[in-house]
Amino acid sequence: MTSDRVLGTDDLATSWITDPQHRRFLAQDAAAQFRFFQASLRDGPGFHTLDFAGQPLPSDVQELHTTTRLVHSYALGMLAGVAGAERMVDHGMSYLWSHHRDAQHGGYLWALDEDGVHDGRKLAYGHVFVLLAGASAKMAGHPEADRLIEDAFQVLDSHFWEARRGLFQDELTRDWTPFSDYRGMNANMHGIEALLTAHEATGAEEFLDRAGRILEFFTGRMAPEYNWRLPEHYTRDWQVDPEYAGNPMFRPAGTTPGHSFELARLLLQHWDLRGRPDDGAPDRARKLFDRAVSDAWDSDRGGFVYTLKFDGSWDNTNRYWWPVTEAIGTAAAFVKLAPNADDETLYRRLWRFSADHLVDHQAGGWFPELAADNGKAATQFAGKPDIYHSIQAALFPPVPRLSRIAEALPEAQG
């Protein structure tokens, strides 16, 4: 088991997010992650997905969220001074424009392979990540970022944004024909992330306003109505669909505590960008976060169960890496906002568990799934699927801000 001597000070009076020892640990983990995922770079267009050892997997299918998350993550790496990060961003930005971008119908194709289009659907989930990639690339100074931001936002505005609702619809065919009445939280939650990053990159108020409308629906209306557990799935007219069960990772039945962690942190970021108004946002973020931690933490094995039923009982008890990384980021945000022993203790518990069971200290990166005995498992994922969640857990806590974190990364690495 990893001791506090490795992770940070034993003294609760000193927060780990300011402790030099812990900050060194975070920097070392981030560096190992960036080294590991640089093997994703193909000699030709696109990226490989990697096995546990960092070798390319045989599949040549590349999904839009994988490309965009690598661009976003290595744009953060550029800001943090990571050697080789610029090459990864250049490669991904080129591939987004030359391959994922649909020259015939506009928008961005969900999945490609060596023969061309593998899955031509147009998904809001993928398009908001295009906006995120462009916004992060802009903050890193990439010369092609502005055109990607403009193009992605035009597509989102024209095809996905439901202005009357203030929410994104989810999915269309390649030629923009509706084929589904599904509406969901996941694409909208990541839409908030992309819109806030785009606001930070460009200063445009429209991005901030739209993020606020989405947040109001989920954290102002739905969360209080459902005892601070967030319904994931909705009908065309945005009524909760309690029986829906789709893709077990992207659209699982019930509620997903990991998304409550993400939304709580994004709510604090939005509130901070708006000048910290007296609107109750920190209290809503706190209720979302505390409810998800209380419901989903597995006190016997550690980690968070993946999904819950609407009464808070466990549904899918598999434990993945990404909810832990998101809880780390949100716990750190609360420590920054108002330091207290409870949040500090939770932050340390999450890192101890991660260091003991999720972080690959030999090869770099994080194992995505745990077996019942806390060994690594591979029932949902092949290899290590991406760097996006875990790199933010390492990079964001040392930055003493709730918003505009990316632009402060150069200073935080000093």
C-alpha cells in the first residue's frame, strides 16, 4: 500500500494541494501519463489505442471523442511545458479537420477506420468535444484553433441546440436526419465543460450564458426534484425516462454518480467565472457532490460503484477509474473554496486508493477497471482507453483557482 510519505504530508493542517511533496507526486504522475500516451501517435493519420503496456491494439477504429480528448489533454500538456505535446496536438488537429470533419454534409463523423467512415452518425457528445479541443488548443496557441472553434460551434448551434429548452439534443444521421427522440444529460454535461472552456479561451459571453442555461436545468431543476441524484435519460420533450437503458458505458440505466462529481465542479467553475454571485451555486454543488459520495463509495473495496437506482441503491457495481478522478477534482475544488478537514480527508482517501489500485506506477497511465479483488479487469475496456480524466486529476488540483485553470498551468508547474 502506498504510504503518505509518498503522496504527501501526514499533517491535516497542511492541505495536500499546497504541500510540495504531494505536488511533486502529481507532477510525476502527469509526466508518466503524458509519456505513456505519446505512443498513441500513428506514423500516418490518426491515433492508436493502447494496451496496458502501451502497445497499439489491433483495432483501427477511431472515435471522435478519442481524437478530441487527446488534443485537449496534450494542449494542457503544452501549457504545462510537456516535451512533445505540441506534436500530438498538431497531429490531432490535422486529423479532426481532414478526416473527422464531414466535407459532404458538415459536422464531424463519430468513428473512422482505415477504409473511411466506420460510423457516420452525428452526435452532440462528439461535437462538444470538438469545441473543447479547439478551445484548449487556442489557449495553447495553436494556429488552427479559431477555425475549429467557429466550425464546431456553428454545427452545435445549427443542428443540436434547442434554444427554447436551452439544451442540446443528442443524435442525428450523417445527413442530419433525425432518427431518435433520445435526450440525455451526458452530452449536455460535457457541453457545459466545452462552453466554459470556449468562454475562457475567447471571452465570448454567449458560451458562458449557454452553459448557465444547461446548468440551471440539471442542477437548479432536476437535482432538487430527485433528491440530488441526477436522471440521465429523457424523452424528446425532456421528461425523465426512468426505464431507459442504452450503451452500458455512455448511457447506463439509472443515475451515474461520476457525472454528479463532474457537474458539481463545472457548477463551481461557472459560478466563479460569473464573479461569484449570491445565487446558491456552491450549496447546490455541495449537495450533488456529497450525495454521490455517500451513495456510491464502496466502503469495503474502495472506489465508486458505477450506477445507482433512483432510490440510491446500487445498480452496476463495477468500479472504473474515471469517477474517482472526477471526485478528486471536485474535492480539490471544495478545498480551494473553503478548506476543511472533511474535504481534505476525502481528497487524501481518493488519492491513496488511486495510488494503490488505479495508477500504473511502472508503465504510466491508469488502469480503467477493477476486479472484485481490486486487481485490474478488462470487461468493459480494451487497454487504457484515454488520458483525459486522469490527467486532469493530476494537473488541476495544484492550480489555486476554480476557473481559468488551463491558463494558470505554466505557473502551477513552477
